[in-house]
Amino acid sequence: MTHLTQSWLILMALLAASTALAASGLAGAGFTLTVLTLAGLKARVILASYLRLNTAPGWQRGFDLGLTLLLALMATLALAA
């Protein structure tokens, strides 16, 4: 199995988890944090695999930091509302 196929399967699993979460009817802080976590994981897979940041560790760490800070800000704002 190629690396891209494996990444695609991971994305499909994360998509299924997102769909199941949306269909569950849950709400509140736990729901929000779970949605943000799944979105962050999907973004990480796309950045590493499809944009090939896994071949440039320095760039990947920078994007990971930016993504983490963005998601932390969104979580803070969501929980404060």
C-alpha cells in the first residue's frame, strides 16, 4: 500500500468519525473540541502527505505550530461563547 493510499484511508476514517459525530446530535463543549480535533488531524494529514511537508521537517514543524495555535484560539473562543 502506497503512502498516499494510506493517507487517503486515514482521511476517510476521520471523515466517517466526523459524520458519525454530526449525526449523533451532541452539542456543547465536548462536541466543539472533538470537531476541532478531527479538523486538525485532517489538516495535518493533508499537509504532511499531499503537500509533502513530511519531506521538510522544519516546514512541517512550523505549519504544525501554526495549526495548533489556530485551533487553540478557535477552541478558546468557542468555549468562551
